[in-house]
Amino acid sequence: MRPLAEQTILITGATDGLGRYVAERLAAGGARVIVHGRDAGRAEKVRAAGGNVDVLLADLADLRDVDRLADAVIGRYGRLDALVNNAGVGSGPPGRQESADGYELRFAVNYLAGYRLTQRLLPLLTASAPARIVNVASAGQYPIDFADPMLERDYDGFRAYAQSKLAQIMFTIDLADALAGRDVTANALHPATFMDTTMVRAGGREPISTVEEGGAATLRLITDPALDGVTGRYYNGTTETAPDPQATDPDARARLRRLSDDLLTRALR
């Protein structure tokens, strides 16, 4: 991997919580950091913290906005050394919600937006190799019911969140296979349990971990030279861990790919 001061790194959901912490630490270390968020005011606070920070705004609940974000990155930057898919929606508030494209909101934002953004940015990441993709997932994982992936019949907020996070891990394993030999790695992690973030508090959970703890685990996947060439792994904090068995089922991953591509086609036609 290149020295941090030579890297350009995109972090989604970087205006609050874990994403903001990681963005500020990377900027302090000399990286050029592309901060993604929805709120211009909060994004400017991250920029004001110092370092070489650029801001790009997009609503990841709208796949056309995801494409606009990708277009902006491709058009403005000659390289991309790391992509951190961190943006997410937690398990609350209660009640099923839909994205701008009519998809279950947690699946759309937590997984499908990152799936699309990563697809669009793969040529730039590959051209910048060595490069890394880090997907911020969760220990909360629930197998996807392919007969009702949008949970129209049996909605539960935690289940929606947990299946979207498992989808991220399944995608990570597929990415690692697809990128073998191209010097671009893909790994996923559960940073820490119930960090002291807006998402956790909004879900009615009592924080039991710090953002600094989760941030350290995430930064390790982005910057640790010892992880050069390490790919297709899922970590609980800094410990490599086996995900839900559906993640290692090739047939299930193939079904998820087909579902994802179909959802993208319908939304972007």
C-alpha cells in the first residue's frame, strides 16, 4: 500500500459517528479524504476540522443520486486508493420505510447503494491499485428470504437491518473473488457493538462501545500494511470471524447478485 499522505479515500456517511471519526483521523494522517454526506452543514464541520478534505453530497436512498456521486468521483479524481462503504440506516424507527426507488429502505441504503457505488468505482480503484474496499457491516446478521427480500409480508426493523448487513458481507466475498489478482482487496467488519452514535441512540439502544474503538478497527482495514493482499474476510472488531452461513453459500450469493442487478435495472432504466 502507498503512504497515507499519497492516498485518496472516499468514505460514505462521513458526517457523523464512525464515518466522521475515521474521516478526521485519515485527514489528520495526511490522506486526501472525500467526505460523503446528505447534510451540507454537517459535512462542512468535518471539512473545518482540518486536513485535505473534499465534500460530496448525495442521498443514497436514491440510486440516481448514487450514480451522480460516482460520476462526481470519477470526474474529479485521478485516483481512488480506498472506498469505505459506511453509510447506513439503523433498525429504528418502527415501521417499514421505502427508498426513492420503492425498495425497503435499509436494504436500499445499507447494501444496494454500496453495491452500485462500488460497481461504478471499480475501474478507478483498479487503475489505482493497490487499493482497498472496506464494507462496514455488523455482527447483527439475518439470512435473506429471497421469496420476500423487501420484507413486504413480514417486516421487522432489526431483521431488515440485519439482512442488509449480511448482504454487504456476501457482496464482500463476491468482490474478493472477482478482484483476485488485481491488487484490490475487499473486506467487511463489525466495528464495535452499540457504539455511542446517533444511529444507536435513535434505535433506542444503550451505547456500550466507543466510536474510538470502532474507529480503530475500521482504520486498521484501511491503513494497516499487514493486511496487504488480505481479502474476502469478515472481522468482528479486529478478529477474523465466520459470518452467517448464508454468506459462504455460493448459490445464495448468486441469487443475491441476480436480485441486486434486477433491482438496479428496474430503478435506473
